[in-house]
Amino acid sequence: PTHHVRLVGYDTYKQSQGAAMVIYRGPIKT
């Protein structure tokens, strides 16, 4: 369970960071 939770947490963190980067860099790049 711990490993699964860590994996999901990491994925969520990575996905959230990736979305933030796209939203943050998107308008600036355009």
C-alpha cells in the first residue's frame, strides 16, 4: 500500500507540476 501511495503521490505531483509548467510557460511562449 505504501509503495502504491508513493507512486500515486509522485505521479500526481509530477502531473500537477507538468500542468503548471504548461500553463505558466504556455502564455509566455505564445
